[in-house]
Amino acid sequence: MKEQALALARQAQDPGAALNVLREYIQACVLRSLHESEAFASLAFVGGMALRFLHNIPRFSEDLDFSLVSAAGYDGKAYLAKIKRDLAIAGFDTEVTWNEKTAVHKAWIRIAGILHDAALSGHPSQRLSIKLEVDTRPPAGSRCETTVVTRHLTFLMRHYDMPSLFAGKVHALICRAYPKGRDWYDLVWHRSQVPPTEPNLPFLQNALDQTHPQAGYHAAQWPRLVLDSLDRHAAAAIAADARPFLERPQDTALLTPENIAALLGRADLR
């Protein structure tokens, strides 16, 4: 499996694309390991990488994000131990760390030597890192589905449905203090679907109330709240963050305030 990952990286058109596809292959290995651990009895896959694996959004991500939907049987340490064993069997030199001191449990999966083997680094000791996060206290109101996915490997996983995934993205856009261009790209993608994705409003309201209880946010006003957030960020910073993760870097041209406002159907607000 390591050789297959390296072969995919060598076929990439540039080093950035090679890094993205190499990381994605290892992420697929992690997801299959979680499937084999029956982790998806407790977890739902969320975030941008869920869009990638489920809906083929043309952008990559560094992280794997999950929400705890059932505490019964949840054992993050055991999942991570199996991930390490499975990656070792696949030929990867792997180190893992686990931190459950906060409500969001965090793991780091670090692969030594793979960047050097893929000619992406001159330092044999440099590691490729993947962060895994589990929100153990997610807001109420999400809806889940279960899907068999084939992307490099085949596995079954539980995940948020599209309106709930979009609600999570809208929450991030409203509340994140810094310009994460990948979030804005995901917004453009969601609103470009036919029909455009609409957020799960009860879930979005619960998320806003959980993180900003004093703000008085109303989920039904999400287009205005998103545009208010957009006004706080420079378009150049949004594009610069998104560019390294896009299959087509030129798609950063889509991330203009005018395009985003139009896709929200509220161009009059600009």
C-alpha cells in the first residue's frame, strides 16, 4: 500500500498536488481502519474532507473531523492503536499521539520518511502529519446517513447529511476569527449545486447558541451573517489559504465577494 501511495504521488503534476494525493491516500487508510474498528457506530464523519470522500469536492484537506453521535463503545485510544498497526502493516513508519483533555479529542498521525521517499523533501526525518479531531459535545440537531465509499480503498462510514455538513460550514464561516479560504471554497461549492444546498437550520441554531450564546444570532439570517463575516476578511488572504488545497488552483478566482454574495442570492446586500 505504501508503494501504491508513492506511485500516485509520482503521477501528480506538481509537488503540491503530490503532497495532497499522498496525504489523501493515508487518510483513506485511516478511514478504513476506523470502519474495521466499528468506530462509525459512535462517530459521524464531518467537515471538508467528508465532502471530498462523499461528494468528490475538488479540494483536499489536512484534517479528518468527526462528531460523537453515540458514546456507547467509543474508544479513541483503541481506534488510534489500530490505525497505527494498520499503517505499519501497509508499510508506513507511523507515530501517533492522543489527547482527550478537552471536549474536542485530538490525535496526530505522523508518517516518517514518506515525504523523502516521494521526493517531496530532502530530509529523511521530515514527517507527513494528519490531524484527527472528535467533537465529543456536538450541537444537537444533526442528521446522519451511512454510505459505502470507494476512494483509493472501500469502507463504510456514518456521516452528516448534506444540509448538516453545510450548517457546520456556515457556523465556521460566521464564527471563525481568521480567513480560512477552504471554508469559503466549500461555501461556493455548496451554493453551486443544483439545487443549491440549504443549511440544517435547527442544527445551525444550536451550534451558534453553543459557541456564542450572548451574540443573539438567528440561524435564519445566515446569509447576512456570512456576508458580515466576509467583510472582515481580505479576499487575497482567502484565496491564498485555499489555493494549495485545490485540484484547480485557478478556482481561487471564484472566491470574490461579488461571487459569494451572488451565490447566496443576496447580492443586494453588498
